[in-house]
Amino acid sequence: MRFNKKHIASLLMMTLLTTSCNDFLTTESQSSYSDNVVFANTTLAEDAVINIYSFFAQTNSHRARYMPYYGMNTDVEYYDDLTNPNSDDKTSLCTYSAYVSNSWMGSGSSYNAYTCFFNGIEAANLCIRGIRTYGSPSATNDMGYLLGEALTLRAQYYYDLLRAWGDVPARFEPVEESTVYMAKSDRDVIYKQIIADLKEAADYLPWPGASTRTQTTERVNKAYALGLRARLILMASGYSQRPTSLDAKTSEIRKSNDSELTGKALLQEAYDDLKLIIEKSGCSLNGTYESVWNELAADVVTSNRESIFEIPFAAGRGRFFYHFGVYHKTVSPHLSKTGYGGQNCPSPLLYYAYDKEDTRRDVNCVPYKWNNDGYTMDNLGSGAASPSFNFGKYDYERMNRVVTSNDDGVNLPVLRYADVLLMAAEIANELDELDYAKKYLEEVRERAFAQADWATKVTAYLHAITSKDAMLAAIQKERMLEFPGEMLRKQDLIRWNLLGKNVEETVVNLKALHDRTGNYSDVPRDVYTRKVDGKLEIYGLNKGENAIPSGEGWTKLGYDFITTVVTDEMLGNYYINDPDSRQYWPLFQTDLDSSNGYLINNYGY
């Protein structure tokens, strides 16, 4: 398969991949080459840098521990099994009720995503030091590219750590005997370092498609480095739960006290970076929203499309569709297994947040499952088979190959051009450039609607926005409609100081949907389906569709779809603690035990 996937599959067997953080930090490399040999040779240095990617694909990293559980139970997406939110290891990670002794996230001699990410950081630190010392990197040579790649990947690992755990140790040099154990650092120290690193990295990296290495979305490029930098600047300048001190259990929701992170100067830098991507990268929106996900499922990784960077998984790694995909009760032309998909779902409210003419709705939020020879809305049983909305963007039937295990090999999308446009709109608005903010938002909305609808859904919609607050609200909603199931919403809500408010309102609105009151009083009770030329047609989900549909072949569902989807468990267990008091997971027992007492938990854990 593709370059990175081949290397990652084989590098998983290398001795650098260890079974505990402590082992990794105290065991010397088994390589017969010294740093001055490895990092003075482009081929050997590139092998070392490619190894940094391998930690994304470990079982307890993005593949099966971080990706399926981080970011769930927002106002957009939720984890389908809410039966035991206080005692089930997986459910507790999503319902703001995580606990330190969680065995799914590491216990005894096993390890978790936290450790994998720091192993990736250590691999990057070794490469960064080695290339700086022996590689003579510059913006015009291969060693410069490899240095930029290592700096960017290190920033990505820290981005994921900061999202899930908040304050963590700041490790920017390879581990020495004196630094095996480290306490947490204030997250602002990390923000400032990786924001600076990404600025340096961008100077070394070519644009997508401008070099052999950046012909693929599976290798780091300038647009990704600059886009990630803008994302981190928005995080650093926004709100988050912070401990009152690094040794305290108490916490508060606030912005940083560091004026360098919260001032307009850094936002202007992010805006300039995003405009550079827009003007120079060669990337653009795909012609249709659906084509983005057809390409993802078909393993299209060429650059200069909407997708800017994806975490690469080999065919035998990665469980993206297994967790997030349309549930398949039976085998299909693209799946030889049964009972896969449907574990992570869009909120039922999301379907009704869309304008019914928005082409994204029926890609992101589908009410059907797969059974026997096609899609159906029949009640297929319990668990993931029970009626719910699924992420139609992640569907085995979009593939051009057959998946034979729970590892589907689908890449994890990290940065799309649509995100560049919406970040640019948000920052332009904050910098009082409302007209430019509208211009960037306009591109995203035009793609979402048929051209015949632009006059009302785009032009008139944008004309009605006349203030900074109204524009921010429009951008916040647009990000909800554009990125469901892409693990961006939770951090967006945190930095806007909306997490607790929106999650609590979600449960109130779910109850209203269940009871068909308030804004949901006109949601129909009877849903009809039929198949025309093999395609499932649905009537009775849109508000106001209360008549009996015309035409032949319609069958009414034998149950109330909405009240079956919005369960008592969803209403009672969507969140257990105030989400603002549990914006982050605790450090789990494995990591506490291996820290020699240097690490503690904050946030009341």
C-alpha cells in the first residue's frame, strides 16, 4: 500500500516500540547506528522520522483508545452505550465520569494513549536533536523537510495530549537520567513552544504537492503545519478548565493569564497563516461534501484536494469505521464481518439542526443501518443494532475494497480545507473584519447547498449577519454542521466556554424531541420507507411531514423511530458530572504508578 502505511506496519515491530513509558525512557536503543551516523544520512534519518508516525497506530493509541472515546457526548455526537456510565470503562470516558482505575485505559503492565503519545514525542525529540546536530537542515534540503516533519508531528502529539489531559509534562529534549521523571508543566509553556515550533517547521516544509514527499496527505506539509498552528492559537487564546495551581484539585474556567497567548498579535499571526494557505497552498474545497468521504473511504491520498493531512493507517490497523461507521448487522459487498459500526453516533438533534436542503445532513446523519442486501430502518435488535442515527460519511459501502477484520485501514482525517476557511472566518471576525469573515463562510455554505438555493441560503443568510456576535454564532453553528464525528466539537465548545451549557441544553432538547414539544412539536410520529431502484427512500422524518406519502410501495415503520432513538438511558446518562468540571480525563493508574510520585491528578479526581 502507500508509503507511510508500509513503513508504519513494519515499524510497529521495531524495538523502539515498548510496552511501558518507563521502559521506553530507561532502555537504550538497540540500533547498531549512533546518532552521528543516522542523522547525517538522509535515508537513515528519514526512517527514524517515519517511526514517529508509528505511535499513532498502536493498539492503545488513536487506533482503539483515544479515537473512539475522546470528544464524545457533545451537542453533536455521543457514545451509543450509555447503560453504565459510572462503572463501564468505555462509557465513563464519554459521560464525564472517568475514573483513575479505568482498566481499558491502562492497568498493571499495560499502557494507554497518554504513554503512546509521549513515546511519539520522545521519538520526535531524538530526531529533532539528531537532525539539528548532524543533519545541517535548511529550507532547501531533505534534512530541512525531515526536521519540519518531526517538529510538526511532535506538535500533533502534544495537541492530542492537551485536548484530553490539559496540563502535562513539557518534554522538548530527549530523556536523560535526570529527566526520566517530570512533573506537569503549565499548558501555556507547551502552547508557546509548539506554536513557535510550527512556525519554524513551516519554513522547512513544501506546500502540498510541491515535492515528492508532499504528493500525499499522509506526509506532513506546510499547509498542515500552518493550519495546526492556527488551531492551537485558537485553543491557547480561548477558555478551558485550569487547576488553580498545578498541585491543586480545585479548578476554574478561564482564559490564559499570559498576554502573549491572548492578545491580538498572535491571532493576527494565525490569520496571516490561514490566508497564506488560502492563497498559496493549492488546496480547495471538493466540489461536493459527499465526495470528501467517498475519497476517504476509497483511500485517495493525493494532495491538493480538500484533505490536507490524515493520520495514515495500514490495511490491518485503524478502527475508524468499526466505531464510527454505519452499523452493519450482516456482511455486505465491502465487509465480510457482522455487527460492525454504530458505536459512535450523531445526536438525534443534529438531524433537525440542518436546513433540510443542506446536502451535508444526509451524509452526516443517516437513520438507517445495513441488513441483508441493503439499508433499512427496521428495528434490528439491541445495542448498536437498535434504531439510531449513524454517521453516513463513514460507511463501508463507500469503499472499493472488502474489510475482513475490525481494523478497516481508513485514515483518520486531521485537517481539511473547510476548517482552514472557518478558522479564517472566526479570526477575521475577532479582528473586526466582518466582510472577510463572511467571504470565508460563504465558500463553505455555497458548497453545502445547491446553486439554486444560494440566494436564500447563502446571500440572504450572510446579509442578515450585521454584528460580531451574530457572526460568531453563525460560525459556531457552521462548524457544528460541517465537522460532526471529526472529534473537533468538544474542543471548540471548551474554547468558546460553551461545553457545559451546550451539553446540558442537549439533554433538555432531547427530552423535548422525545415528547415532541417546543421546537420539536411538528416532528412526525409515523415514518415510511420504500426502495426505488435499490435506493432507500424515507418520508416522515422532516418536520411537518405528517401526511401519508403519495406513490406506491411505502411501508410504515412498526415503531416510533424518535422515541426509540431517544432512550431513557440517553436522557439520564448523557452526562453524569457537570461537563465543565470534567473537561479532561484523569491521568490513569498506570501513568501515576510509573511516575515515581511526580504526577498527580487535578480537576477533583
